[in-house]
Amino acid sequence: MDSVIFYTKDRCSLCDEAEALLSLFNSQYSFTVMKRDIYSNDKWLEAYQLEIPVIELKGRQLNCNEINYDSIERLFKQS
């Protein structure tokens, strides 16, 4: 089973939308989601402050500007 890392923060409407999109793939692909609040780790905050939400699967990442249904589907198919 794959692990998807989801970089997020509280009260983030883009993050909520990305998480909802990600959940649409639960029936097609077997994966777990590890949510990481960027404010709980200085390295994550520095790396992703302007990029969240970020979806990562097997080292490949999609940032806030890249996340949509098609890009998430490609991410799973490439992995």
C-alpha cells in the first residue's frame, strides 16, 4: 500500500479542496494519507509555506498550482 504525504495547515480552503480531490481516488488506488501540518516542523514550514497544499507520492510532488483531478490521476499512474 502506498503512502501519500499531504502537506497542509489549519484553515486552508485550498487544502480542503485538494484533500477532497485526493479522496476520490480511494476506490481506484490503495493508499494511506499522512497529513503533515507545516507549522509543526520548521523544515516543512520553510519548504512549503507558499506551496501548500502539496501532495507527495514516492518522491513526486504536486504543489498548490499543479493540483487538479488529472494531475493527481497521472501521479498515481506514474507510481
